[in-house]
Amino acid sequence: MAHRFLMKEIALQAGLGLATVDRVLNGREHVREHTRQRVQHAIKELEKQQFQLATSGRKLVVDAVVEAPRRFSGEIREALESELPGLQPAVFRPRFFMQDTMTTAEVVDALKAIGRRGSHGVFLKARDVPEVTAAIAELQQRGIPVVTIFTDIPQSARLAYAGLDNRMAGATAAYLIGQWLARREGDVLVTMSNERFRGEEDRKISFRDEMQRRYPKLTLEDASGGHGLDVQTEERVRRAVGSNRKVVAVYSMGGGNVAILRALKSIGQTPRCFIGHDLDRDNVQLLRDGKLSAVLHHDLRQDMRTACHHIMHFHKLLPASAIGTSSSVVVVTPANIPQYVEQRFGKL
């Protein structure tokens, strides 16, 4: 009988003496069938226990490749690292490659490097362009799963998407602005960090469609392309608004809200309503100061937990039924900033 356990381990598991187990394992005579079955059952139990021990604490090296302003990439890193202790039966060992902006070549080079050195999975926030789609396909062929986070690349070979329902977010922003403005006429400024980020593009499409359907007297003015970075965003806003526009509301999909407000103030514009995304340090302070009307928030920890669960399922460490859903849109105003956010940032 083939086995890979010490005889005393089998004897202890079966509740039999060493001599009896020796006779069973070596196929000697005068062994009852019931005793033989007890030894076989004990070996199967030990194999099961060994599998559990092997998977408990199994190390998974994963790579996070993120193009986002530091204030948001830092939030992503914090969310992932906060979830690591609870991701049994795996032990995740993340490696981070995060930059404010990346060229397509830099993203592709990063993914190719991961493919060469090996990884158990990749969390990717990048633009939806053909070169990145091709790099994802190469990783998939190498057996390295990719989970897109917060902005999707839906036509790629990615394993799954984890993040906010961006179309729902855009529709929610349109509803809020319409309620705040009470159907006033005027210009609504919209900003994305980059049109190639699918998540922001989905927000914009949904927002535009809802605004046109519900509030046709409000005109959209686009100041996208600043990558969520202060200098570039401020310049884009100044150029888009100029001196002939009356900005009554702002929907910022890609960040840089301090710069947006600074640009508007410099040209004498004060929006009645300003909707932003994500509870980073800047936005929490702007909420407290009454400069943001509301922030569309989603639980980054829940989204990163979901992303990790997809990787664990890929490696057969978790059943599909255990993978949770992505987070929902939460409307945060100055009156309901979550307590954990207050505790984290304290008095800014």
C-alpha cells in the first residue's frame, strides 16, 4: 500500500498498534478486512490534512500595476494591505508598480517583466488600448491571471473585473446634480483624468445620457485629460471654461478637485454643486470645508478583497461561491463621512 507518512502517524490516526499497521502496509496475512479499511481510511485522512496544511498559508506572489495619482494609488495600496491578514487560506505577497502616469510602453514593459519573472496574479489599473490587451493575453497564455481593478479592459483576456459599477455611478451623479440645481440652466463642467480609462469613460457616458434625458437645459463642458494631476488639471479647466461660461455644477470623475476649485476661483466661478469620487485625503478635507457637495464612494477594501478572491479561485484555493460582489455606490456628504475615514485621517 503506497503511502508517504510515518508508520506511527498512521497508527495514531487509525487508533491501531504499530505492528498491526505494519502488517497491513506490507500486505501480510492474517489481517481482517475491517482493519485494512481502517488503515486506508487513516491514510486518506492524513492526505486531506496534509493538503489543508499545504494550502493554509500558501504563498501567492501578486503584482499590482496601477496608473493613478499618488493620492489614489496610495489608497489602493492601503486597501490591499489591510485585507491581507484575512485572506486565508492564502498568504499574499504583493509587489507594487505604481506611477502617476505611464506611457503605454511602460505598462506593456511592466507586464512583460512580470511574465518573465513569474507571478501568481496581476491587479491592473491601466488604459484600455490594444497594446495592453495584447500584453494581458500573453500573461494569460503563461498561466498568470489578470484582474482589472476600478477601470476595466472588457475585451481583454482578463480573469475578472473588481471595482465600482461605473455606469451606475455616472447616473447617480446626474441625478444628484439635477436635484441640487432644481433644473437651473447653465454649464456643468465634467473632467476625466484620461479618456482611455474605461471606468471613467463609462461614468461619463452614463452621466451624459442621464443629463440629456432629464436635464436638457444644462450644457456639459469637458475639461478632461489632466490625469488627475494638479497642474495639468488646472490648465485644462481654465482653457475649457474661459470667460464665457457660467459653471453651475462640476462632476469630477478623475480627481484633482483642489486644482479644479482653484482654477474656477481664479476666473470668478463658484459652482452650486460639486460631485467627486473617492474618499482620499483631499476629498475628505474638501467635504469638511463644504467645497464638495458629495463624494461617490466605494469600498476599496471590499473591491481588493474581491480581486484577491478571484486569484485564489484561479489557484483552486477558494470556491467560486465564496467570491463576493464588487462594492456599491455610496453617496457621502459632509454629514455622513464614515467613522473609519474620520479615524484614519483625523483632523487634517
